[in-house]
Amino acid sequence: MNSVDTSIAQSIVFIDNASDVWIDLKERFSQGDLVRVSELHQEIYALTQGSRS
């Protein structure tokens, strides 16, 4: 539990086994942040375009 943020640890402390903890974490964090993904794509595009000038 010392290797995760306190807020995350509080939500997984009562899970019985490591496998279920990993499943919980995967479900929680595998959901993409579409806004952030779009921002990153725009930044990459801008960098690519800038280097071609």
C-alpha cells in the first residue's frame, strides 16, 4: 500500500487479493481521457508541422 497514492490506497485497502486490486486499478485507469488525448495529438501535429517549415 505504500506504493500508491493515499487516496487510491483508501479505496483498495479492503480488496481481498492482489489480483482483484489489479483488476480494480485497470478498470479505473484504462478509461482514456479523450480531451487530453486530443490535446496531445494537437501538440504532436504542431511539433511535426513546425519542424517541416
